[in-house]
Amino acid sequence: MSENDQSVESFAHKVKLENNEVGVMALGGLGEIGKNTYAIQYQDEIVVIDAGIMFPEDDLLGVDYVIPDYTYLVENIEKVKALVITHGHEDHIGAISYFLRAVNVPVYAPPFAMALIKGKLEEHNLLKKTELHEFHPDDHFDFGKMQVEFFQTTHSIPDTVGVAVHTPVGTIVETGDFKFDLTPVTKQFPDIQKMAKIGRDGVLLLMSDSTNAEKPQFTKSEAWVQKSVERIFGRVTKGRIIFATFASNVSRVKMAMEAAVEHGRKIAVFGRSMETAVTNGRELGYLNIPDEYLLEPSDLKNTPADETLILSTGSQGEPMAALARIANGTHKQIKLQPNDTVVFSSNPIPGNTASVNKVINELEEGGAHVIYGALNNIHTSGHGGQEEQKLMLELMKPKFFMPIHGEYRMLKIHSGLAQSTGVPEDHIFVMDNGDVLALDGEHAHPAGHFSAEDTYVDGGGIGDVGSAVLHERQKLSQDGLVIVTATINMQTKEILSGPDLLSRGFVYMRESGDLINDGRRVAFGTIRKAMLANNADEGSIRQAVIDELSHYLYKKTARKPIIIPVLIQVK
């Protein structure tokens, strides 16, 4: 029996798709902001949409990125036909290098995302090994049983699209990130007519962006922000303007650069990601800035302050970004001046508020005037609010609905919006990462689950940091470390030297002599007693030291440092 003549079963029978069903699943992006990776499976074909990362929460100490577990795709790699990218934000392309190491398949992406992807692949030595296809919103691709077409949307980065995957049992639409901005600075308008046509032709399932499901209104246009930016540049006549925003927000970068040109300011760009964004934006025609208005960093000292714009990364308070280093005085080329005006054209991402406030305080203390926050009208979201989410539902008129790209409460609110537009409650599915939704054209039902746990990237390691390591890091961060060293002779049952105690992050040794000396006596007695026990070995002695010294130190300090005994055996 061929594979197409039987139900699709994988992952030890946890996922079961019948031959006449299309499966929809998320490896990341459900119940969270980030890690967006979705897959559509019909028989022996899988199309993957996006390959995003998620930035770690504060409790994931030392972790650089969080990416999905790709095991399901690896086990079904012969079925994976393509990775299709909706746009170039990190939560949609940031994991592409890790994805391709696991699942090397052709990548399809719009122009700006493709430029960013090429940079990532070159950095990871994958560019020559990857098949790349750049597309535009009117393109379509045929993978056999499934065909893919696109519709243009607006977001806070150029070249954003939604994806319509046509299968033999119906069309699955994944919106990507979107809002309905009818006056976009990039002049890339949402293709409402095409969305409506896809809806008229019939949408089996809509998977829609839930990020702003808690906001009961339309999201303001970038043109609204542009007016505020132009007012700021017109009002600031003395001193430099330092403008910080997301490097990927080319609309915002375009506003600042065009306002600078209009008011006779030359532009210096700082920050690796900002430099990349400006280079890509100019090459692709989104930033039409004359060469004579661009400064090299070394030209700053010879340019009058009131004729200067510094375009910088660091709007999220990142400690190593250009703006944070300017604020704390460690930037090699830029020192704060009394008449500097600093513009934060972004809102803090959840978890970054404290870092942003720290940078703002340092800038103010350094004599700069800082413009930030909602009262100054210098930021708007790239995601649609409730009214836009309802508009998407009305345009697509889906038979079934699955909210994506959001935390659980956002998905639930979005589900309620779908009901308000006429989608029956039993046709709405709030899923978890790893859940599989099966659809046959008339019915939809859960069809199992596969492992979709977070994978942690720490330096060069991928997946080698788990809960045990993170627990140890948390303990180290809370209570520190005590190392016990001793030289012993197991044959004569003697302690030849030590034990010595070394504290790191537990107590300051110079001020805790009594505690350290008493701890040494506890360790000495414990080692001596443990060596005299029947069947004593290094492992049992180590554990005895850990138990007794932990008990003693907790009794004295109410803290539980990690105890590491190092026993050197001499024969």
C-alpha cells in the first residue's frame, strides 16, 4: 500500500491524519509572542510558513534565543516541500539558520525578507547550500497537491504578505502579521480586493494574527507618526537629533531620514542592524536618500550639531546597542552634548521596560532632552486592533477559524471576535504548539499532538541546555557557589590537605572569615567520618560533604549555595 493510500501516522501514532484530510499545526507561535512556525500537511506534502525565534524571558539565564523543536519535520523531511516566509521580522525569520540545519528545503521569501535572510545564511555559512526563491505578492507556486499564493498586507516592515495554501480539500489562509494601514509610508497598500476574492472563492480555515486582540480599535497609520516626526524635526533647531527605533521598521527610518534631509541635517547611522537595514532599504528602493546626506562616523566631529541626525539602534534599552553606550558614556565615537534631543520612536516590548527607563534616565542625566511615550505620538503598532481583525474575518469568511500569533488570552479574545462575525463557536479552535487540526472540507477535529517543546540556543549550543541546567543557573544567581577542595588518601583514611572553601556569589570571603573557618571544620569532620564508613568511595564522600555543609550553611545564613566538593586522591 502506498503512503498516499493510507492515513498519515507519525511520532509513535500521536498524530493521525486520514488520507482525505489536511493537517494544520504550529511548532511555535501559539500561547506566546514569537517563535512563529506553522505547517500545512496534505498526504505526502508539507509546506512550512515562517521560522521565527523568541527572545528569552528573564528566568532563562544565559539563553540567547528560544527556537521550536523541529523533530516532527525532521522525521517527515521527505514530505517538506518548502519554507515560505511572510516577512522579515526576527519572530518570523530569526531561526532560519537553525531550521535549515535541521530541514534543508527551498526557501521562498519577499524581497526585503530575502535580503535579511541572505545575510543570516552567509553569517552561518549556509548561503551556498540553500535554494532561495524571491517572490512578489502576485506570484504563486505549485508544489504538487498544494499550491501557494500571496496577498499584500501592511505591517511595520516592507514586503509583508499573507499566504493562501490551496489544498484538494480547501484553502488555508495564514495572514502573517498585519494591520490595515490605508496611508502607509512605504506606499505598499493592503490588497483588500485580493483578500476579498480569496474569501469569495472559499476559505476552509483562517489562521489570523492575534497580537492586538486586546485593543478595541483600529491601529493608527504610520502617516500619523510621520506628522509627529516632522514636527519634532521642525521644532528642534539647536543640537543634534538622535533617533532610535527598530532597525526593521523601514517606514520609521524613512520618516527620520527624509525629515533630516528636509531640514538640512546630515545622517550618521550607528548599530549593525541599522546599517544593514539602511543598506537593504536603499538597494531595494525604499530609502531614496542622496549620498551627500550620509555621513561616515568619522565625519561627525566636523559636522555642526544642528546639521546632524544620528540614526541608532537601542530603542529597547539593549545594553550593548549604540544608544545605551551613548547614554552611559562608553561609546567610542559619540558623547552626549547638552543640546542633544533623543527620540525613542518605539514602545518597550514586555520585559524591556526597566532597561528602556534606565537608558532614558542616563540620557536625561547626561543633559539630553528625551522624547518618548504615547503622549508624543511617535509610535504606532504594526499589528491590527480588534476592528482590523474583524475586517480580516469578514473579508475571508472562513468556515473554520484558528487564532495564532499571541498569548492564550489574546487567542481567546480573537476567538470571541470571530464569533461576533458569524463563525460558529464549534468551528473555532484554540490550539497549543504541537496540536494538529485535521480538516476534510466539511468537518474539523483535533488529530493528535507531537512534541513541540522549546529548544534553547546558548552560544554555539543548540538544545544542550535544559531545565536541569537552568535550575542550576537560577540557584547560582540566587545563592551562589561554594567549592570545597581537599586532598585525601583513601587507603590510609587520611586528609592530607584542606579542606579549603572558596565562595563565589555566596559571601564575601574577606568579611566572612568565621563562617568560612567553621565551614572548613564541618567539611573536615564530614570527610573524615565518611572515609571511615564501610564501602566508602569518592561519590559517597562528595555527597556527605554536600549534605552536611548545605545544612550548616543554611542554618547560619538561610541560603542554599551550590556545593561542589573537589577531592584529590593520593595513593
